[in-house]
Amino acid sequence: MKREAPKMPSLPGDLPVVVIIGRANVGKSTLFNRLVRRREAIVDDAPGITRDRKAAEAEWQGRSFVLVDTGGYIPKGADSIEEGVSRQVRLAIGEADVVIFVCDVTTGITDVDAEIGRILLRSGKPVIVAANKTDHAGRVPDAAEFIRLGLGEAMPVSAASGTSTGDLLARVVEMLGPETSADPQASTGDVVRLAVVGRPNVGKSTFVNAVLGSDRMLVSEIPGTTRDPVDIRFSRRGREFLLIDTAGMRRQSRVEDGVEYYSVLRSKRVIEQCDVACIMAEAGEGLTQQDLQVLRQAVDGRKAVVLAMNKWDLAEKDDDHRAVIENGMAIKLQGLEYVPVVFLSSMNGRGTGKVLDAAWQAAQERRKRIPSPELNRFLERLNAEFQPPAVQGRRVHVNYCTQAASNPPVFAFFSNHPELIQESYQRFLENRIRKEFGFTGVPLTFSFRKK
């Protein structure tokens, strides 16, 4: 069956796009953080830290736009990652309404700067040359050299100290022109924040590219290619998603350098902010201990969860082989049977639509609210069918139930002896509620109170 191609991704609110480009280690990510007024991109002294395009909403003088950070442009990359980064930079230029070309005033124009300048001249995009690292007045005259790029007079700025970044933002707003009114017919339907998380090199970025139908994410066989979380908004069958691809999460003992440490912290923060966590694992390996740790983290955060077993094309042999894998997973997922499992191959696109369908359904389940009368009719039938437990010689009765919250769902039970309710009875109640009302993929929170 032909896979439905989603619409091209649109960044938040269909705002104009401003892209920051430049060679490695000229301060692009520092400038990005300065302009969005928070630490979104990872900054390190080592060159080449930013690899994927990273986007965040920025605002100046009431004008909002999407600011995009890119990896350092390398004309002839020494490896596949460097070549991929340079390709990403070219793609970002194609999406831009305005380009901020960051150069280093302390080095002057390099051969790489000159090549980037030629690419920008051919693109026809509006360009602002930012002569970065102009940290004191004595360096301001050095910025004049960059006019030789043919892109207009450079603006001396310092991303580190914030010098003249307000003037830079004002110039960006000026080049964007007046704000156009939003389409009155545009729908503002619910958006599902879907985080794609898991160990390094299980195919998270390949999955994102398969969903979007484009090479939006940098993909490499080298583990750890993605470092910053990247937000991409897109539509599928009238459903709006905000898809977040994150750095691979490893055990803390294997996080070897500061850059990866902060990448893992950002991935954990993404789980905290999402609606649904798509835990991606490798089908051929089955569920590893690290996969289960990531899954538990999402469950503990009360997020809806979908388990995506990727690279099934490499593991799939026959029905018996699949049964062995599924049986092994069932043992490891005891207590988490409500989590939907989807087998897929991101490389050829098989099953990616099923992952999105499962994620959308889990998000709706997380938002679901059961009316109190319906809950209490269910509780009355349950008490009539099953004898309430006796603990320490006292009969425990659960007399009333209400859903105290949704998204995530919280249920309050009122009992004559709430302090005596055992964990086994709580699991019994949870299983019966799931059988009656669903909540597939959603952790439930129970609160027991005095009648």
C-alpha cells in the first residue's frame, strides 16, 4: 500500500524563518542563544558541535519569527557527518526568509567565508553579515573588511557579551518587512508534542526523515550524530504534530564528554515537556536494559508512551522468529502491558504511519475524562462481582471514585480505610479500569482518600 506523504513541515505558527549560517566555531550557537534569550543550542569551544538545524521562536519589537541554528559549513568534508552538515546548511538557506551570515572579526575573511559568500550571492536571499567577536571598540574597524564578500556592510556584534545584538535584531525585523495577517481559515486544532527518544543509533533521525519525506535530519551510522533536540511541526491526515528528535540517551557512566552530557540532559527535558514519548529500540536486539530505563523515565513522568521497534526489516525472518522476539518483550514489559508496540522499518518507511497513529491515539487517551456517574456505576458493578479485600481483620470498601484530572489522568478513590489498600488491589483496580475505559499507552495515577 502506498504510504501517504505528509505535508512539508511548517515551523511554529508559519512564522518567517531567519537562518544563522557560517563556518565552524565562529559563534553561531552563542548568537542563537543570545537572540532567543535562552540556552537552547549547546555551546562548546570545540568546533562542529551543532550538526542538525535547530529552531526556536524569537521576538523583537513585537515581531515574531523562527530563528534556525545550523552546523558549521565545511566545503569538502573529511567524513560523512561533515558532508551531511554542509548539505543541511544549503537546505536551511533554501528555507530562509533572511540569512544571518556569521563571520569572525579576529580572523578576517577565510576561504570558507568566501565560498559561503558566493553561495549566498547565488541564492538571492536577503543577507546580514554579522562580524562576531567584536568584543571592544578597537575591533570595530576590522568589521569593514567583510564588505569584500559582496553582501553589504557587516554589522559588528559580540554574541558573548550581547554588544549590538539589539541592532542586529532590529535589522532582521526591518528586512522581514511588515507582518502579514494570518489566514482566517487556518485551523488551530490540537497539536501533539511527540518526542522521539532512545539509545544512540537506533534510527530516530531516519524515522523523522521517513515521516517528513525529506532529509530534514542529519543521518549517519556513527552513533551520537544528533545532539540538540530539534522541533519540527507537520500535518498528517489533518492531525498536527510537533515532532522532536533528540540525542541518544546512554547510561550516565558512558557519557564521556561534556557535550554528550548536556545532550542527555536536554533529551530528559524533552520527555518532561512532551505529550507522547515514542521510545525507539532496535527490533533485532529486543528490549535492552537501557531501553527499559528510558521507557520507565517516560512512564514516571506520566507521559503517554509508544514503543517503536525499528529496523524490523533486518530482524524479520518468519512468524516464529517474530514470536520469539514478541515473547521476550512481553516478559520484559510486565506491568507495562498497556504500552502499544509497533514494528517498523524507518529505512523503507514501513510502519512509520502506524507509529504516528498510535501516538495520536495515546495523546487522545491521555486527555480523556470519564464522568463521575459512569465511573461509579462501574465501581458498583465491580464491588458486586468481586469481594473487597480484608486487611488486618478489617474489610476495605472503596465507595466512590472520580477522575480528578486529565492529561495526565488522575483518579481519586474514597475508602473507609485508604491506608490499608495494598499495591495488589491498586493493580487490580487499574487493570479493571483499563479493560472498561481503555487508556492505552497512558500511565494512570491513583489517589486513595478517607471517605
